[in-house]
Amino acid sequence: MLYAGFMSAAPPSAPTPPEPVDSPQLVQLGLDADEPCLRADAARNRARLLEAAAGLVAAHGADAVTMEEVAAAAGVGKGTVFRRFGDRTGLLMALLDHGEKKLQAAFLSGPPPLGPGAPPAERLRAFGRAALHRTVEDLELQLAAQPDPGRRFTVPPYRVRHHHVAMLLRQAAPDADCELLTHTLLAQLDPALVHHLIHQCGMPRQRLEDAWTDLVDRVTGTTA
Amino acid sequence: MLYAGFMSAAPPSAPTPPEPVDSPQLVQLGLDADEPCLRADAARNRARLLEAAAGLVAAHGADAVTMEEVAAAAGVGKGTVFRRFGDRTGLLMALLDHGEKKLQAAFLSGPPPLGPGAPPAERLRAFGRAALHRTVEDLELQLAAQPDPGRRFTVPPYRVRHHHVAMLLRQAAPDADCELLTHTLLAQLDPALVHHLIHQCGMPRQRLEDAWTDLVDRVTGTTA
DNA sequence: GACACAATCCGGACCGTGGTCCGCTTTGCA
DNA sequence: TGCAAAGCGGACCACGGTCCGGATTGTGTC
């Protein structure tokens, strides 16, 4: 089963490797195994780093954790962290990979209404609920892992979500500019917004879910 | 006439000054003159800094400009920059202040359909066009000025836009959760998204405008 | 198996930049 | 003219990110 992890195979890797294509659509989205035959020591260090990072984040909060601390806690040099994960965002995203994979599996090939089998508007509603749930469960980390504004929409997880929602939207609202409308829908699930609404405005999560449902209804013209 | 500049009176100012209230609604939104009786030297340095910053940004691009460079070009110490503008984002936002003020004036008290007098759905459509236009005209700076994810929704210009759109939406779509729906609409005008669509996906600006119009139609149930 | 060699990876010294701090100067008011 | 408040500025710090000489790994050869 193919997933879209947070990492590309090798972050600062060779400039345009041959890139063997299987399923063009999926490969283009960045869907690939996320540990492409690493050398033994590299793999070991990668694991150590993830473990150390997870521990530190759990202990002191995501944005109180320093790259140098992580390296030290893993018994590894600072350079190793950056070679493996590219940058701070990359490391944090790697920490979120598991959860994201699970969500992807659920809406790509899980049971309805999230997975295939239910009508598109229904799947859209389910997608919002699931994504929201996932976002809330480790909001803080998700916030800290946000890439700089220029790359928000280029990062694999976002592209996968976009691809999926756009597909559903094309069925549920054929006369709309689905490419664009999808960005708008996804904006309501943006970790930064969710954090703002819940932790700064004190909204209950249920209200966000209701708003999503309502938004889907309005946009597709359907009603649950 | 009252505006909501990018800066609060004094960024890292006293912890909760008395804050004299006039029009609670507006003050709460951060609407106030943006140069609150600065001392002579301070005002002079502020002006110098803005001028220097504008020059450097125009010359070398927004994100190639260093705070130290700006300070040097203004013939001023680094500390002065930060005291006056809080942080890098603050300085960049100050550079955008003029344009933002003009937009605010236009939709708060300008002629219809942007200003008061036109039906709400119409004003919404006009707002999108105007905001999009403004965003595009110095996208790069707008991108560089984006605050960190946690504050995107707390910054005065966003709050003013939100307040305005929410008000229109309450009239045009009374049965919706306007508070939330507004965030969703505004997301389509987000500089980061606009930049992505135009410069990375190569979409023409017209398409963004059309999408906004369509979105307003769907959300309010009206048609132009 | 032993060996040699190339590709890969390691790690910590190093750099640039955003942001802070505090002793000194300027300002404006009485 | 004196004096408090406001402002100034550059030394200083922390942290993200880079770089390159040296160590590890794995593979082809005998």
C-alpha cells in the first residue's frame, strides 16, 4: 500500500534522480515508502532521532525543543539531524507521519463513509470530521510543524488531501472551480485556524464539525 | 477618520495601559492612530527606518533584507528597529500600512458597491475583488510579512477584514455560522495561497476573482 | 573469507540572523 | 536649569542551518 509520508525519499538528495515512475498520478503526489534503503548506521540514527525528538516534544512542548537538544539526546551530531530531515519542519513532520498515514489509508481505501463506497458529499463530510479529529489530537505539534508560508501548499500531506477533496468535489459540485474551491475547504481544517478557534476563541470542537458540514452543504448544494 | 494600522500603539509597550475607550467596538479591533505622540527623535528615526526599509525591499527583494541592514541604512542602532516595530514582521507590516489603510477606508466608508449602500452580497463580491487586487500588487512583501502561524488571525488587519466580512455575511447568509464561514472566505484571499496559485500554478488573476464570486454565490445562495 | 575501494554518512566547528539587554544619552517639562 | 522618563545602540545570545575532513559501510574481486 502506498502512502504519502511527510518526507520525500531523501530531502536534500541528488538533483533530479531518474525517478522511476510506477503510477504517475501517485508518484507525482509524493506517494512512496518513506525509508528508501538507508545505510545501516543511517537507519539506526534516524530511529534514534525520532525517538529522542518524540520524547523531548512530549516532555517540554514542541516549540521549546532545539535541534541541538534532539541531536544530543539521540547521541548524534547536529549535522546528522539536518541531513536526515532537511530542516526543523522536516523533523517535526516526520513525527506526525504515522498519524497522517493512518488518515490517508482511511480515506483512500478504508470503509465508507470515509473510504470509497459512499456518495461524494457524504465522503466529504466524513473527511472533514476525520481530519478535524486528527488535527486536534496533537494540535501543538501540528502547529509547530507548519512550514513557512511559501511551502504550505507544496508539502506532500497537503497535496494528498487536496487531491482527494478535489476528486470528491468534482463529483459533488461539477460546475465549480474545484481546484480552487478545494483550497478554500481545506482552509477550514488548517491547524493554525483550528488552534485559534479552539484555544483563543474557546469554541467547542463540535462547532467546527458543524461548520464543516454546513460548508459542504452550501458548496455542493446538497443537504445531509 | 479611524484606521486599523498594522501596528498597535507601542508593540512591546507597558503591560496593560489604562487604554481609554471611545468606541469600544472599534478600539477593540485595534483601530487607532498609528503614531501615538512619539518623542521627536523617535518619530524621526521611525520615518528614517521606514524609508530605508522600503528602499532596501524595493532594491533587493523583501526576504533578502536584514534587520541589521535596515538599521545601518537608516543610520540607527539595531535595537531601535526592534523597539519601534517589535519584530521583523512588524517592520514589514508597517511597510504595508498605507495600502491597507486605503483598502479599509474604501470598504468602511467609500462609495458602493465596496462601501455602504449596496446589498451585502454585492459588497462581498466587491470586497473580494478589491482585496485580491491589493494582495497581488505587492505579493512578495505581503508574503514576507506573514506572521508566524499562531498570530495569523490576531493581527489587526485580519481582524478588521474578518469583522467586516462577518457583518456582511450575517446579512447575506443569516442562517450560517458567520464567524467561522468568514475565516473560510478570507482564506481564499490569503497571500500565501494567492502566491501559490499565481506563481507556482500559473493561474491568471481573473480566475481567482471568478472563484471568489462563485464562492460568495454558493455560500449566500444568491447569484450575481 | 580477506581485502580494497568507492559511496555514503558522520559530527562538530562555523556562520548569519533575529531578538534581547542595559548603561548611557536625549528630550521635554516644570 | 534640573531631573525624570523615554529613547538609543551596540555588545551579546540562541538557534537554525551549512560544510568538509575523517570515519563507516557495503560491494565487487581474488
